[in-house]
Amino acid sequence: MQHLGHTRSSYQRDHLLHTPDTFVRAPLPGMRNATAIVHAGPAMGAGFTQYTVELERDGAFQLGQAQSFVFVVEGGVILGETSLSAGQYAWLPPDRAAHVTSVNAARVAVIEKPHSAWNGIVPSPITGDERRVPAKPMLGDEAVEVRILLPDDPAFDCAVNTMTFQPGAALPMVEIHVMEHGLLMLEGEGIYRLGECWYPVKAGDFIWMAPYCPQWFGALGKAPAKYLIYKDWNRHPLK
């Protein structure tokens, strides 16, 4: 329901907060019983594309020709011949496009990016379960857990992690760096500083951060806050 044009969403030169009340759903080519919410892409100057796909019963869509990361947020899907349930994920190298199908309703996050090979090496496909990835404290802070979903290998030109903050936990500093981010709030709520703006955020929100956008997060509420975060990684800035 619209409240006289009010929204938490905000699009600025160096960041975007994209909240569910402003989502526009539309099918991408080849989709069946599915719609996409495109959060970030080349149209805004981003070096990657991130979108959420909502699949109905007997839904399907085709991944593109770039490298792809698929994370199941709700329900379950079949990627090629591999079954993935909530919390599980897959990474596919470029030119290995696959069909994603669902038996029942599901929601998945998709990140696609042109791949920059290192010494001509292109990794093989991988699958994983976020819940089985060991959690590491961020800079020794046990209240902030990081799970690294892609291998720490220079063959990968991007990183995808989850970060979980206990209530009251926060990033230890305001970060300013050359990496670009795409962030999907999975659980909980908090405050995000982006540039000179401070935003309340909660599960379901998406954030894009351009290179050098000042950024900081603190968790609020009585439950942990958790997000899925992408960044370009492992490449010289001239690449």
C-alpha cells in the first residue's frame, strides 16, 4: 500500500537501497512461471548484474553466458541435474549456462558477471551449503561471523560471503575501497551507512555500493542480522 509516495528506497550516485515496496517484477527471456526483480546491472554502471527470481510451481529460467552464482533463499530448485534447497548455492563458469527449474514455489538470488580469467584458468562448477561453511570471526570479533562461499583461489575474480551480526554487533570501521558490492539482506534488521546517508534496513532489502562508497553496518533488534554480499576480488584494478 502506498503511503503518499513514501519509501525507504533511495538511489544515489554511489549507492542504491532497493526495498520490497518498490520492486517491479517482470519476466526475463525464457522464463516460465517465474518473474525477476533486477536490482543492479550495467544500466546503473555496475560491473555485475544481480536479480532475484521468484518461481511458481513448475517454474523455470535460463542462466546467462557469464559466470553465475545462484543462492536459494526459499524453497528448492534444480540447477541442471543438481538439487538445491534453501541455504544451498552453486557457481557456474562462463559458457556453462544451465536451466533452473522448480517443482514448487521458490526464491533465488542470482549474480552474473563477465569472468576475467587468471593465467587462462577457468574454475570448474562448484556447489555448497552455506550452513556447512565454517564461520570465522571478523577481525577477532565473535559477534560478527563471516562464511566464505567461494574458494580462496585467484582463479575466482569475485567473492560471495554471508555475514551474520549478533544484536548490537557492528562493522569495526567505516570501509572505503575499490571493490563494488551487491548485498541482499537475508535476516534481521539494522542501520546501514552509505555515503553520508543512514538507512534502516531489514530482511528482503537489496543494497548496491559503488567503488569508494563509504559503508558501515550495525545490527539492531533482538535477533541476528544476516546478509549475502558480493564483491569483485583478486584482480588488478586496471583489469
